[in-house]
Amino acid sequence: MIITLLYSFQLFAQVGTRDGYIITLENDTLYGRIYNHNILKIGNPCRFINDNGTTEYNPSQIKGFGFINDKYYSSQLIENTFLQVLIQGDLNLYKNNYNLFIQKKGQDVLKLESGEKKVTIDGKIMIEKDNAWIGLVSTLVFDCIQDIQKVQNLNFDKRDLSRLVIDYNKCKGTYYKDYLAERPWTKIELGFITGLNYSTINIKNADFRYNYLDDRYQSLDPMVGLIFTISSPRFMQRIAFQSEVQVIKSDFYSEVINTYSLGTDYHDTYIDLTTLSVPLSIRYTFSDQQNNLQLNGGINYINNLKWQTRRDSEQLISNTVFTSTGQAFTVNKQKIGIWGGIGFLKSFNNFKGGLTLRYNWLNKLNLEEFVSNMNSISLSFIIITK
């Protein structure tokens, strides 16, 4: 369910233009910019920009179009439809929306369909998977790939079918083109993050027993950490799952003065935290260009590895000073918060670097009955390997 929602979001969020080309009915190739929107939907035209302005082309008006070193769409396969060409060779694989198509050289394009069908077993109507598409694929590849088990174990998805079609073309020893060869199925990135973290602790509803606590504490501290991202550029080019490990040492201080008819209380409160933070998020990239904008959102696991809260109090009554010290409150060692951020990355030869602005929110820092939350805003520098 989550993957479907992310994929749908990816389809409809692709906006802007990219370097591309069209192939005219006269086999001329014209270069320019192409709107990067949901062109896979039947009826959506190709919007092409060059020195002559913006022109919309329906499938009947051009042979195809593509993005430089990336996707290519052909209009020569099914009437009034742009099909994305995944693999082209003796055996071809195409895609349109969620539909997959296969074609053997010199034969018609066949739509692969996977669904459910009703069957009657011992007088009872049962629902089972309709795997007729596996028999169709098996027939097409049997002249070179005779491993029936290999075909029977196929999943109905772009990844498994692409691998089979590539294996078939290799087996035949003929030339084939994988249009998405530059996009790996799985991409792992490692990175480093460092910056400044501005934190606030807000105290609410503390009764008279905690009259030494201030309403608000603030701290500005350095932060350092590592970033790990995993994505599938062929499946969801713009979306990645990101995890991080950060270490932050925060020092908070406040002075509270309470005046009574009998005297005055002076309270100094210290809160020291050494925090291991593990933010987990979904990252969305808005552009495929050298410079791109990214959004993150997710949860943040907090483990206060070391903590100390201390209250130093002086009570002045009739020129007599009474002093006391003790723990201010007990820190909740492990908590889950939420976070979100926006960042800008620039691509260099061997790495990507940029800045990110983030907001973190954590509820119930303490174990006592009063209410507390901890918010932080950080500005960080990021370096990520390609």
C-alpha cells in the first residue's frame, strides 16, 4: 500500500522540463526540452520546447521522443499511445502506466496481464491467480531459454521481466538496448553531515514543587553524523529511504528568581544531554539535474546516552542564606519524535554537497508529571557519495 502511494505521488509530481528530443515522421531528430510530466497516461501529448516555441505532439504526429541518456517513448507500437521502451532487441519490453507489453521481433505487441480468476474445485468457487501471462512469456523465450523453472518463478513486475528479456537477448547473441541501463535497480549512498543545532526545551504545567524550573531553555550546539540512503532509481527515481546517525551534546541553563513576603529564592538549573539521534525518513528529490531540491519527513529515535539535570538553590530569609542542590528532574532516556527538512544539493564529479534546514519535535522529555517538549532547528552541511 505504501509503495503504491509513493509511486502514484512520483508519477503526478514530475513537473518541469528536461533535455530531450523528438523523432519526426520523416526520421529527423530534433533536440530541445520536454515537459517531464505524466506522459504515460493514454492521451497525454508530448510537449516539446525549442527555438520555435512550445509544440504539443500526439502519438500520431511523431515516431517517438526521449530524454537524453534516459527514457524513450515510441508511438509506433500501439495506435494513439506512447509506450515507454524498456528493452529493445530480438525480444522487446514496453511499459505504459502499470501495464507491461512484450514483443518478439517480427510479431505483434502483446499485453501482459496478471489478475485473479474464479475456478470451481469440488463444487466450490475459489479465487486464484491468473498466471496465463507466464505461459505466454514461456512460449516467446522457449527457443533459447528452456529453463521452465526460471520462467515459472517470475514475478509480474518490471524488474523480473526486464532481467528475463535481457537474458533472452544475450542468449540469442544479438544486440539489445537497455534504455535505463544508467539507472540501477538498487542505489546506496553514504554521506556525512555536520552543522549547528538550536534546541529549546519548553516546560508547562509544573506545580509548586518545580518552581525552580524556567518556562523555556535554549542551547546552540554542534552536531555531527552519518547518512545512509537506499533507493531504486528504476522504480521510483525521485524517492529514497534515508537513515542517519547523529551525535549532539547540548547544555541548557536558566536562572529563576522567586520573591515572597518572607524572602527570595534564587535557582540555577543545568540540563546536560549527550544524545544519539537516529532520524528515519522518506526523501523526495524534485529534479534530476545537477542542482536539486529535496524534502525529507519521518520519525526520529532519540537515545540520551548521558544526561544530568541539576538544581542549585539559594533561599534568602531575613539576611540568612540557605543553600541546597539536587536533581532537577529525570530525563526520559528513549523517545520517538518527528522531523522534517528541506535541502539543496549540487552534484560534483564524485560527490554531492549542499545545505539542509531541519525541524525536530520531541514530546515528554521528562518522566515527572509536568509537560515538556523539546524542539530543534538545525542548519547543516551535507556531503554524499555518488
